[in-house]
Amino acid sequence: MKTSNQFKFTKEVLVVPSLFIFVIWFVYWIEIQFSFNFTKAGILPRSLGGLKGVFLSPFIHSDTNHLFNNSIPLFVLLSFLIYFYKSVYVKVVLFGGFLSGLLTWVIAREAYHIGASGIVYLLFSFIFFSGIIKKQFQLVAVSLIVIFLYGSMVWYVFPIKDGVSWEGHLSGFLVGFVFAFVFKQKGIVKEQYKFKVTEFDLLFDDDGNFNPPKQEIEEEPNQEGI
């Protein structure tokens, strides 16, 4: 399959990210509208009850600033993922999101960890490293665009700011890196050039010596007059 045929714009590229953004904003609206507090539905590390946050935490945010900061990169990166990695994007988001949350549950400090930033770092890491690993120039270009737009995010996998779940960021980043190798043979793969044998090639033997095939000359029958 040619690369040009693999990159096709579909409605999913915009619909799926838009739906994801709508859901997280709608959950926040419910929380504000009805004076709920969903924070305790987040990830509470090494607590059996805190395991539910592995599935729920990406939809829970502390305030509009937190929500807005996740919404833009989430929309952009998820759109990139669906367009350039259409055949694996569902697995990357579902399994990657689960493993990122589970790793956060294992390694994070004791506090409620909420927000979709783990997914953002998962997508960032996967898209960047996958493009480099595959050595497909379109994907490498996407990787460079991603690092240009969101390269500063890398610093937030370290504990440099209070109140930020750097463990969730680190978990997403590591899972994305691993998935880039796991799915390196999936989706867009650089095709190996195949040489075609031409008539000129047939003039040489396996050792490279000029050895044109011998042609048998048919003898014409003697013509006799009648």
C-alpha cells in the first residue's frame, strides 16, 4: 500500500477529538451546575478504592484553567494520532490511557490525581517517538511539529511545580515511548524499495559478467523450384 493512499482525511479526525473535549467539559459543567466534587473519583495511589480513578480521572478537572490547558493539546494531538495512525489510534488511547493511569496509581505520591494530562503526554510521546522510529518522512515532520508546539511539556515530567501531577505526566510519557516500539510495525510503515529486473539486467550473469542469452537461429528450409 502506498503512503499517499494511507493518509486520508476522514470525519474521525475532527469528530473523535471534539467528542472527547465535549465530554470532559460536560462533566465539569455538571460538577459546577450541581455543586458536585468529583475529585475523589480520581486516582488515589495504592488504594483499592483509588483504582477507579484509572478509568475516571481523565474526565475530571480541578478548574477551567486546568481544563482549558488540557483541551487544546488534547484536540491537536488526538487529531494527529487519528490522521497519521488511523489503524492503531484506538489501541493507543484505550490501552495507553489505562496503563498510564495504572502506572500513576503505582508510583505517584499519596494524593488525588485528576485530569487528562496523562493522555496528553501519552499522545505527545507516542507521536514523537513513533515518527522517529518509523523513519517515514511525513511522520518525522509531524514529530518535529509536535516537539515545536509542545516540547516545553517535557519539563513537567519532573516535580518542578507544586500541585501538578508530574507522576501522571511521566507515566503517560513512558507508556507512549513503549507503545511507539510496540506498534512500530503497525500503521504507516516505510516501504522498502524493490528493484525491478529489466532486459538490460538479463545481459549479465550472477557474477556481473556480460553474458547475453544465446539465441537459436532457425534454419530456413531449402527452396526448390517446381
